[in-house]
Amino acid sequence: RVQKVVVIGGGFGGATVAKYLKRFDAEIEVTLIEPKTTYMTCPGSNWYLAGLVDVQSLTHDYTNLIAKHQVRVIHQMATAVDAQSKTVTLENGDVLSYDKLVVSPGIDFKYDAIDGYSKEAAQILPHAWQAGTQTELLAKQIKEMPQGGRFLMVAPPNPYRCAPGPYERISMIAAYFKEHNPRATIMILDPKTKFSKQALFHQGWQELYGEMIEWYGAQDGATVSKIDVANKTVYSDFDTVTADVINVIPAQKAGKIAFTAGLTDATGWCPVNQDTFESSLQKDIYVIGDSAIAGAMPKSGHSASSQGKMCAAAIVSALRDLPMPQTRNVNTCYSLVSKDWGISIVGVYENRDNRIAEIKGAGGVSPMSASLQERKMEADYARAWYKSITMDIWN
Ligand code: FAD
């Protein structure tokens, strides 16, 4: 009998696991469920805000997965999972059966975490934390901001996708303003006391953008409790701030289908066996990417894709009754501070006592003392990383 694997979500995690399942065992029937016919990546979407890349170069489709890798792709939303009968129901009513199911739906937002913000409000004050129309809306608002105006970011609490992402975004918006709106100011109100690559970001901001960027954290009382959308005003203990453009990045949780399928715990994320990514709550269902609780691995596209490969190996091993190979995992998050100024953080991980843990001394961050030439090299590595990972997944 042909073994069937269904994958929900065609992003960094889902598209990787689908492709690698076919590479590891071409006999398995792999079906990928993804509503979108094209997928715009969040990685690179900050670069778009600075005008460094266009939407086209960040957009990928499923033609290679279908034609080159024999993945069956269905452009539908999955609306329900029945773990007992091992079936997935699609929006159009079709029901698919599986031997193994992989769920990689990315994130959803806790819209009610800030009084006054909502899904509807995101059409006026965009989050742009899922790439596509939201990214284009934010880019348009930045372009149309009055000369000398104020841009405000309401940063998210931990844990969220892409730890350095908000701060790369600030850098890219500053790069845009430096050229097109030099008197503009940027403020960040952050519910955290510190953030990823903080010293490196502050160094780059000072060097490249002078006094343009102001950051306030939880220690300053900058946790935003309320937003008046119509008057573009945010309230925190730190201050009441009005701005011309406001980017609100809300608190996050696992993608909706993870809740529907009973894969989440009290944290709002999905506990898994960190060796195989099989759900701790439902047998024969695997969760990868942002939705999964993956020990020390951060929520990133690189992590999701690494996990997709691990999960493909785990499923093929389980279907063939073989032991799961021991794997090591990598994550790299590059950020551009300007077109020619790149910084990075790298982690290498192994499984210890059923938990993904970082291997001390194997990763690290860019040195504070790097030369301009080294910063430029890292910016080039960032672009090369983007090319190679998207080729690996969608080509
Ligand atoms: P996603 O890539 O979001 O894919 C989920 C997919 O599932 C979507 O296509 C969605 O349509 C689909 N889906 C959801 N629900 C259903 C359903 N019910 N049925 C069918 N399909 C469904 N990471 C990096 O590694 N490097 C970076 O430089 C980087 N930069 C970033 C910059 C920004 C601004 C942001 C916001 C993120 C960045 N990330 C980066 C993080 C990265 O985008 C995510 O961590 C990654 O996309 C997670 O992959 P995923 O498969 O979990 O989810």
C-alpha cells in the first residue's frame, strides 16, 4: 500500500518537508495543502521597505515542487483535522486521509492583547508580520509619510517569529528616510527589556542614522496597553505618543489550525517530541516551524526549514521502521542595518535529554569590532543566504 503524508502549510517548514519527503522516499504520496498559489517570504520583506528589492524577487510558487519533485499541491485551506480517523477536511469539503500529517501553519496574532487593536485595525495600522498585502500597505504608508513626520513601532513580546526582525525593519525604514525624508524620526516602544543583537543594532544605528532612532523598553514603561486607531495614538506608562505611521506587531501564537486540531498547550504553541517533531498531544501528527515549541531553536525561516528536513527523516524512518538518525540543526539570522551593513547570529543545536539545546561555542554573533568591509561581506552573505535557502525549498 502507498503511504500517504499530508502537509498543511506551504511556507518555510511545510514546503521543505514536502520536498525532502519525496527526496528521501519517492514512493510516499505527499500532498501539500496551501491556499496561496504564490508565497511571499517574510525574509527580505524588510529590505523591500527600503526599496532594495521588489515583491517579485521575494515571491515563490509551487511549480517546481509539483513538476520536479512530484508533490501533489492543493490550493485550499485545511479547516479540520480528525486525529482518530486520520483525515484532514478542506474548505471545499474534500476529505483527505493520511498515514502521517505535518502541520506548519506559521503564526496567528493575539489581537486582543492590546486594547483597541484588532484584525480590522491592522488594515489601518499594519503589522506586516505576514508578508504580502500587509507589507505593501506599510511600504505605501512609509512613502507617503509627511516630511519630518514620526514613525512608531509597537514591538512584540517574546516569543515571536524572527527575534531580530523588528530591529532590522527599523534599520531599513531609517535607510529609506535618510534618503527620502531626512528630518523624519523613528520611535520604538518595546514590551521587552532587551532584544536580539541589541548592541550591534545600536552601534549601526548610531553610525548610520545618528539621532533618528529612539528605543524604549519595558524598563522605561514602554509596554503599550491601548491604541486609539482613529487618532493614531498609543498609550503606555512611558508616554502617550501620536505618530504619522504606526506599525503594530502584536503578540503571537500558533497558527489557527493548530488550535482546531488540538495540538496546542496552555502557552498557545505546540509541544512536540524534539527528536522527531511528532506532537506530544496527537499521534502521527507532526508540528514544525513557528507553531512548534522547539527548545532553544528560535522561530525563524531557517529553523523551520531545518526542522522540515529533520521531520522528513523522522517520518521516513517511522514508516520504514528504522531508527531516527541523530541530527544537528543550524539557524542563522542575518539582518541588514543598511544595504552594505550586515550582522548575524548563528546557533548550532543538538538534542540533549529530549530537548533541543544550543551547542556552546559553535554559534555566535558578529563581532562589535568588525570593519566596514566585513559588514559589507555580511550584507552580501545575507543576500546569498536568501537565494540559497529559497532555492533549496522552492526549486
Ligand atoms: P510560514 O512560512 O508562515 O508558512 C505557513 C503557511 O501555512 C502559509 O503559507 C499559510 O498560508 C499556510 N497556512 C496557514 N494555515 C493554513 C491552513 N489551515 N491550511 C493550509 N495552509 C495554511 N526568518 C529567517 O530565517 N531569516 C530572516 O531573515 C527572517 N526575516 C524575517 C523578517 C520578517 C519581517 C518576518 C516577519 C519574519 C522573518 N523571518 C525570518 C521568520 C520567518 O518568516 C518565519 O519564521 C517562517 O516563515 C516560519 O515558517 P513556517 O513554515 O512556520 O510558517
